[in-house]
Amino acid sequence: MDGDQLSIEIIGSPVPLDNSVRFAAHGLKEPTSWYYKWRVLGHANADVSKGRLTNADTDYKTTNVQRGSRFVDFEARDLRPGVYTVEVTASWRGRGEEGGPHTRTESFVVQTRALGKGDEVRVTREEDSPFEVSLRRSDIVDTVDLPLWSVIRASTNKVSFNNYARWMDRIFCRRGEEWLDELAVWVRHALPFPDIISYKALKVATEAFLVANCGVAMAVGDLSVPEEWRARIEPSLNRERFEHLSEDELDERLGLARGDTAGRLWRRYLVPADSAGDVDENDERTPGGSIETLPYLALIRQKLPEARIELRADAEQHVELCYEIMGRKLTSPCFLELIWSYWHEEGMLVQTMGAISRRFQNRGRGPGDPLAGFALDPLRPLNNLLWGYVQDEQHRLTLARRVYEYDHEYGISLYGRSVPRVRSADPRSRFLEAFHTLLHRASIFYKEDDDTTMAADPFPILNALRDVHLLLAEGAHNQYGDLPWTARQEMLLEQWLLARPELREFLPTRVMVAYPEPWMDRVDAMKRVQGWSETSVRYFHDLAVFGEQLLLSIRFGDWSNVFDRNQAGNWARYWRQEAQWYIHAYQAVTGVDLTADTMDVRTAEQPPDRFTQPAFLLHQRLLEQRRRTAHLSLAPGTRRGPRRGRRYQDEELEESPTPR
């Protein structure tokens, strides 16, 4: 016993103590006759070994670590880096007292640090048990603009057609509703007199639907629709409610951490915008206060300091157009994008309704009119509404006005014989390139972000977001706000008319095909009858819905002043489903993959197809479809007519993809 010299040895290669390190007690002649007590001392000799020492002696697996184990594993994963002392005390057959002749004590000083490149980590496992190794994505930092995207998503979902259809059913198809009493005067005198009062009632109800569901202040909440319609407009956006958010929104979309809530982040995101005060009875301006609004809108407010955004008490009775409109746009901005109308028009929504209205007026396209043989008897219940739709044509947006605004806001246009030649004064020619570049970089980011062995860099997305935001801001002039609102109102009403069961009987629809909205099969049926594009309108609908949400999140985000790349990364993660669905739908419609890179050096210097006008790509696909159909329609052995030039053949096959 006198020759026993206790020592501590580290088994294996030295490893950092934020993982596991094994210690062994050596130097005793009869090691199994000794009992061992291990401790780890930290700052000021504080014992930090509780819960961090594990028995590793294969001969004494059931022995308590504090009593007899010669081998211990020390876990220092949650300890702060620093200097620690590992101490072991051995006692002979349990009879020794600390410091006595039958005890030995030894200590070993170690220093913890974080894992570095090239460090060896020892892994232990039970016999015949498999290793379970997993990697996880690096922590995602919460940013204050997360609730804005939740509000945009909720607002756009509220103005969807399915909600609009339920709104119209409550008003016109069910008795006892509050709205029916307010609009009954329009319906009561509608039938059977040949007037358009019933159609006017539809227009009033449609506009009321947009007013009640479009604003930010009504985007996320639990009030009923009539209550929100009659509720006073809040003077500041910090009154926004975030109750009853779905689990998908909280976990998958927002992914809030560290106790953050959507309401708290929303209040941190809003910024004060000074009001210009009020005007008293003597036409003298009083000092103003401040309201809470979006950072982007606050910057616009700074450029218009002379505009007053607070109203007098009698503003509801005496509308002040000079000031009230400015105030409403700051305190309750409407989330609508004209790209929603553009993609539905490319999907032949307007053209389908135009073809039905022409047939209703007994106007044909000539001997080859496919609707000439269609009987109008199934449409008899809709006669009064169709009459009002035709009579109100002079009050609807013309094709030329929509085309010019498409070019002004997005630099995109329609293609066809009825489309006027565009000579716009201020087009956005770079928008398509910037937006598709953003989606292309987002697809790269998604692949890197899914790879848990690397940290994806969102900085390229931040630059692309800034470019698209500036282009959208440059196009937010002229008819911006008013024309998208009117176009949305008109197209929602057209969708409602097409969704009527009478149209299902009039057109050869396919009942067994499940569409997300009931008007879609009518449009696809008309496209088959007229020989228009074979691509289903549901893909154009996806482009409209997801494109609108993406552009709204870019337009109303303060991307021109954002320098934190984490915000761009959170934007890409939040809108991942919408971005990937948009990319898929765009390929289904135009045949262009927005995620593809230019691999052929012969075409590397040419602009990629993703920068080409979608209307041109749709026109080329339509021509190819008609050439293929014309070729297959010739029976074997049929003699072709005299050869004509390719240009003449194309003109013969070509028909406006947007007929009116």
C-alpha cells in the first residue's frame, strides 16, 4: 500500500470538454480493492460534477460513480469555457478517511473550449447497438417583419373567390342576414323588369366585400364581417389583432422562438409617422400627433409632410377628399396586386365571359363560330344578370387601359389581334428580369438551406429583393391602387357568374375533374371549344394568387433600408411554398424553368428564356399546338393543298390568344 501512487489518465486523444472525455485512475497495485470518488471543481472550488459524471467502468457497470468506478465520462457540454479541476479520491476497502493513511487523492487541471476544425470526438455505444447521427439546421433569428407577411397572407386569403362566393350566398341566397336588409332595395325592384338593377346589386355587394376584407386592420382577427364593415377605422396599425393563428402559421411559417409573439414583433416593426395636425373652425392648423404605420409607408409620409392624415369629428358626414384618402392609405392599406388580374386574363377568364356575352347578343364570329350551335335555354335564369353585364360594358375597364397599366407596373403585356399597340410613357422593362432573378436565387437558397452541412447565404436574395422593391415603388403611380381594385371587382363578379350552375349546363364541362374553385371548369371548357390554350386555368390561377402574395410582401416591405440578411432569409423561408408553386406553375404555362441555369456556352451571352415576355411564350406555344393539331387532323393518304409560304401558314393558323 505504501508504494501505491494514484494518478489520473485521459483515455484516448484529448478532446474538448464541451463533449465527453473519459478519465481513468491508475497507479494502485490492487485497483479493485479501492473505492473511488470523483469530483469536478470550477470557479472558487465550486463542485460542478452533479449530473455530468457517468460510470464508464465495464467491470462495474452497476457500481455508483461516487463509490467504486475507476473510469468516468465527464460531460461538459453546458459548461462555460474555462479552467476546471478533475479530482479523484481512492480509499482502501472503504475504511480510509480523507487525508488518512488509507486514502489517496490526485487532481488534474483541464481547460474547456469550443469545438474547432480538426478536433477528434470520441463516440461510445452499447454493444451491438447502432449509432444514431443527425444534423440540424442552424438557428434562425426572428426578425420584426415576420408578422407583416402573416397579415398579407391572411388578407389575400380573405379576398379569395371561395370567401367571396360565401359572402354572396349570405347576401342573396339566405334570408335573415344583416346584409340582405341593406341591399334588398336593389333586388326587390329587379325582377321581372328589364333593367340592370340586379346587376348593380351584384356590383355593390362585390365592392362591399372588398372593402370589408381588404384592409390591414381587418386582416387578422375574430370579428364577424358585418362588425368589421361597420367598425370605425383605427387611427393606427398597432391595434392589429393576432388571435386564432393556425398552428401551421405559428410553427411552419413564423417559427417564433425565444418567447416572441406575432403581436410583439408587429409592434416592434411599426414606426411612428407624424401627422400634420388638424384644422379648427378658424382654419388654423393645430399641432399633430403620430400614428403607427409600416416603415415603407412612413418613408412615403416623410415626402408628403403637408398632407393631413387626421380627420375632424365631422369627417364621416363631410368627406374631405384632400386628406381622408391620404390617411386611409397609411392607416389601412389595401393588399391588392394587378398581377392577379393579369394572370387571370392570360388564363382566358375575361375572354370566356366575353364570348358568352357575344353569344347572348346573337353576335357570331362567322361560319366557324363554335358557339353558334349552343342553345341558350340553360342560361334563361341568368338572363337579367347577363343583360345587366352587357349593358354595363361602357362602365367596365377597357382592354387598352388594363394593358397600359400592366406595362406601367410590371413591364408585361398581352398578345393578340385585339390588343392595342402599346406606346406607354413609363414602362417597367426590367421588372420581369429582376423578379425572375429573385425566384432563381431563392431556388438556390432552398437547396443550400436544406443541406444541414452548410449555412445558406441569403445575401443574394436581399439584393434581389431590393431591386424588385425599387421597381415596384417606381410603378406605384398613375392608376396604381384604383385600377387594380376595379379590375379585381370586375373579375370577381365574372367568376361568380361563371360559377353559376346554369353555365355548367351551357358549356361541356368535365364534372369528374376536381377544381379548387367552381368557375374554373367553365373556363377550361370554353378553351377547348374555342381551340385556345390547352393549359388548365388552374395554373394561371396559381400564378395569380402566389404572384400577388410574393409581390405584396416585397412592395410593402422596407427593403430599400434593410441591411440584415437574416430578414431576406426569413422572407425566403416564409414564402417558400408560394415561390416554389409559382415556379412550377410558370413552367407549366410557358415551358420555362425559372430554376435552370444556362449551361450551353453557345447561348450563354443571350438573355435566358426566363426574361422573355410570358405573353410571347404563350403565343408561341399556342401556334405550336395548332400546327400539331392541324398536322394530326390530316388523314393518312390525304393530299395536301398547294404549298404556301411559312409566313402565310402562320398567319392562317394564328388567332388571337386573347380574343375579344
